[in-house]
Amino acid sequence: MTDSRAHGNRSSGVSTPRVGAHPQANAKLETAANASRLSGLGRLLLGLLYLLPKNGLSRFAGRVASLRLPGPIQRLEILLFARLAGVDLSEARDPIESHDCLQSFFARSLLDDARKIDGDDQSLVAPCDGAWGEAGRVEVGTLVQVKGRRYSLAELLGDSDRAGDYEGGFFATFYLSPRDYHRFHTPAAGCIRRIDYHPGSLWPVNAIGLKGIDRLFARNERICAYLDTGEGDGIPLVLVPVGAMMVGSIRLNFDDLTTNDGGQRPECKELGDRAPRLARGEEWGHFEFGSTIVLLTPPGLYHIEPRPVGEPVRLGQIIGRRPDA
């Protein structure tokens, strides 16, 4: 169980802060305001996105990617995708012939020596391949989505009381593209004692989504995983894999929770005796397609060193250290 000082008196249910009394009116106002931040083509695409059944399209894309084709055609499909996306096939652990569908290749494993976990136990490492997004301090209960626009940590976590534990701590956002390794790992050694599932929309996590959709990460489907490191007054790190349009689902190695399955409700799981204990850099789940991970640290535990937005990052690279290290 997580530390009773920090969480013992809290309800196990997921609560989502109220956005507004008239959601349809709010949505129209938001659409108009956000469209003004985009180019003409961007405004057109944003309007189209509001009309599309994003979750249904993503489930369909997942089913298409899971289709098993005849051997030579399957190999050609994977090779074509790898070339168009810029995948480095030399890092893949398994040959193309071993993948029975494109989805299997998306979630491919890497060679054992393809990624090095840098530093020591005082170091915080990147949980995935991808690119840096916004990162910095949690200020007044908010995180940065894009420069000049913030969103609520309480809404991201679905828990306003728990969000208070991270005031003054750090956050970092990492984006995965189609070419990236799609498995995610732990940034520090610890035990995942709780997972909260928040169903939601599946807006695209790209320039149009980030600039055009307020509170994007707090609106999209996501899992909040609480990693207890045994340090920092018992307040865990939080890893939030966020779904996006055309992401078939998010999968965990230690639990059968299935995302983007249609008709789902918020769910909290205190894992108890099933809580997985993970080494620094150990794998704990994967995306089917790519998306985003938001990492949170409580104040005083790790100091994250942000990099410029868009700078490449690789699993296992040092992204921060303990303040006294």
C-alpha cells in the first residue's frame, strides 16, 4: 500500500474536477478560441477532428494493424512501414518474419544492448524513446501543455487531494512517434502499488492537438501509475501513459487492464500483493502505436533537467538527479 501519511485517508474512487455546467456551450466557445491559434488548414483540420469519432477510429485502426496477412505480404507491409517511418531495424530483437501482424512490430522488443541505463540509483532516467515536450516545475497545481498554456494536475490525475503532493515538484513530457520504440520503462527502481484508469477522448497528440485542444492530456484516455520508490516521504513518482488518436490501446505487463475498449468506466486498482517490484529501467508496459508519457516527481525527490522541446531522448538517458547527489 502507499504511504498512509500521504494517502491513507483518501477515497479509492476516481474524481474528475468539474469543467463547466454547460459542456456543449463550453465546447463551442473553446473551439472558436482554439481555432484562432491555428493556420487556415489547421483550423479546418481541428473542425474536422471535432466531428470524427476519434475513439472508434482508433479501435478500428488497432484492429486493422492486428490483421494477419500472408507471409510475404506481411513482411512487405512491415518493411514499407519501417521505411516510411524511419525505424532502425538493426535495433530490433526479433526478425521481421517473426511478427505475425503490424501491431506486433509496433510493440517490438529491442536487443538487450540497444539501450544503456545510465547513471546510478541517484539518477532519474528517461522512461521511453521519443522527444522532449514541455517540462519544469509544478506551479499552482498546473503543468505546461505548450508554451503559454497550462492545464490542471488535479484533472490529469483525477484526484485534487493527491495532486497537492506534487506542488513544487517536477514534470516532464515525452512524445513517441511512429518510428520510436513503443515500450515504456521505469525511470527509477520501485514498486507500482496503484493504477488509476481514466477513460476519455483520443485527440491527436500533435501540433494541431496541442495548440488547438485545451487540457489535452487531462481529456485523453490515460493510466496513472504510482511508483513507490521508498523515498521522498513515501510520495510516489507518477507515470502517465496517455492515449491518442490512432493509438489502439495501452497495455501493462502486470495487469489485464484494457484501454479503448468501448463503454469503459474509471477504475482504481490498489495492487496489494500483486504490486510489481521493478528495477530502474525495467519494462512495465507498451503502446500499440505511439503517444505520450507524462512523468511527475514530488518535491525534493528528483530535480529534472528539462531539454528543449523536440530534442530527441532515448530510454535510459539521465534526465535528472537527486538534489543531494
